[in-house]
Amino acid sequence: MSRAKGNYAEDRACEFLLNNGFMVVERNFYSRFGEIDIIAIKDKVLHFVEVKSAIEYELAVQNITKSKLSKLIKTGDVYLKKNALNVDYMYDAIIVTPQKIWHLENITI
């Protein structure tokens, strides 16, 4: 996926989160392990969000691999340590298609 398409999907995901009561804390947080697309908070819970987009839901969700989740978790740990945070948190995915946006909370390996 091109960076422009990725940015568009992330913009739509941020808008979705904001419309659903989240506050976006940071976008595109990088560590040596990988990147977190969006970090948001709602009800005192920090959400590390991976954004995937495709023409169809199934195509996008298949790109959330075990390897990608592992990198997301390691990068989330870096973020928590770097910012000395001791808060509840979870790892989410937002799937963006031309027709709809899905928010998958608390995804695991």
C-alpha cells in the first residue's frame, strides 16, 4: 500500500475514533521494533491501534499477522516505558474499507 493510501486510512481511522469518544494521543510512533499507527485513550484505557485497509474486510484483516502483532506489542512496551506509564492498555485494529470501518478491540496473538 502506498504511503498516501496509508495516510488516508489512518486519517479515516482517527476520525472514527474521535467520533466514538477517543482522544488521539499520538500517530506513527516508531521504535526499533516497528510502528504503532495510532495511540488513543478512552475511559482511562490506552489503545495501541494498527490500521489496515483494503477493498474488502477479509483482505485487510489477513494482513494482521502474528509477526505484525508481535512488533506492535514490543513497540507498545517501548512506548509505555519511554513515557513511564502505568495504565491499562490494549491492542486494537481498525479495518478501513471503502464501505465501512470496523474497530476490533483487544486483539491477541
